Amino acid sequence: MKNVIFIAPPAAGKGTISDYLIKNYHYKHLSTGDILREEIQSGSKFGKEIENIMASGNLISDDVMINLIKQKLTELSKQSFILDGFPRTLIQAESLDEMLISMGVTNNVVISLDIDRELALKRVLGRINCPKCGRSYNVYFENMKPSKENICDDCNSDLIKRSDDNEESFRKRFDDYLSNVSLIKSYYEEKHLLKNIIVDNDLERVLKEIIKEAKND
Ligand code: AMP
């Protein structure tokens, strides 16, 4: 399978799609959002520095993110990987390219997940997660509710809401995404790496299209 680099706004389903690919195709998952949230939870100095920036929906600086992903990429074995949440700016995309070239990693596809803004907002406002096992639920969609209100079906933990899953932070994150995405997409389009996939509630179709793009021909 190819390495998958996701370009997507909040609530496009990167987490759910990644979980599926990990389970069925043994990908290694590199989610910058998850890495940063773990830093905050651990109470580290870095975590304290980024906590408010993340809660308000602002982006962490390019320098910090580039160094972080550089370190994570060097820790990878030969396993195919999913990059979820990086790059988010053109500078990050250019740096990523340099890193991958210097590592000799060439088997990549960039998948842009395009979702309607109102659907993404509904998903964000209804989203709750298990802090222990990471499973994601949504109270606005019947097939995504937990069986018992606010309790994880898998590990019985209390479910929590991400601090940036509110309307104000969503608008900021979605707007930032829109203002950066066209440059990033053009960059990858020129390299013939970009595949666009429209996301709606038909997860099965979305997964099928992603797998088709991620498979080596
Ligand atoms: P996510 O879980 O991907 O929605 O990311 C949550 C938050 O983490 C974002 O709103 C940013 O504050 C921060 N973040 C994650 N990835 C990046 C990145 N590549 N560049 C800048 N900030 C990031």
C-alpha cells in the first residue's frame, strides 16, 4: 500500500478512515492532532505552551510542527504510514517533500477529503471521544451514538468532548483550512499526487475510493 497523506478540514472523518486502514491494511498512523493532545494530557512544558492555541482553533507554528513530524518520520520502520493533520500549510508541504525525498520515500498518495461545511459543523458539535481507547462517537447520528449515554461501548470509560469542538473554534479551523488548502492542493496537483474524494455520510463508498487510490497498481 502507498503512504497516505490526508488533506482535510475538521470532521472530514480522517480519524475513522485511519482506524479502518490501520485495522485492515496495517498502516502506522501519524496524527499530529493526537500527538499534540497527548502532550497536553501529559502535562509537559510543550503541552502547556500549546494548550490555549489548540483550544482556540489556531494553528501551531510551522517550525514547531515541521520539527515534530521530522522526528516522528525518522522513528518509522518500513511500514506504510498515514499522515493525518500534516501538512496544513504550503511551507509544511514543501518541508515534508524534502524530508520524504531525503528518506527515499516515494510511494505516496495525497488524498483530499472534501466535505460540506454544515455537515462538518454538525459532526464537530456532536462528536464525543473515549479518552482511553480513542473510539469516536456522535450524538447527532443514530448509528454513531454509544449504547449507554456518555459511556464507551468498548471500555466503559466516560466519554469526553474535545476542547476545540465548539462552533467558534470550528469556524476558525475551517476558515484556516480553506485559506491554506488551495495552495497545498495546487502544489500536489503539479506533482500528480493529488486525489480528491467527496465525503458525505456514505462511509463505505468513501473507504472504497480511498483504498482504490492507496493500493499499489
Ligand atoms: P486535528 O486533530 O488534526 O483536528 O488538530 C487539532 C489541532 O492541532 C489543530 O486545530 C491545530 O491547533 C493543531 N495542529 C495539528 N496539526 C497541525 C499542523 N500540521 N500545523 C499546525 N497546527 C496543527
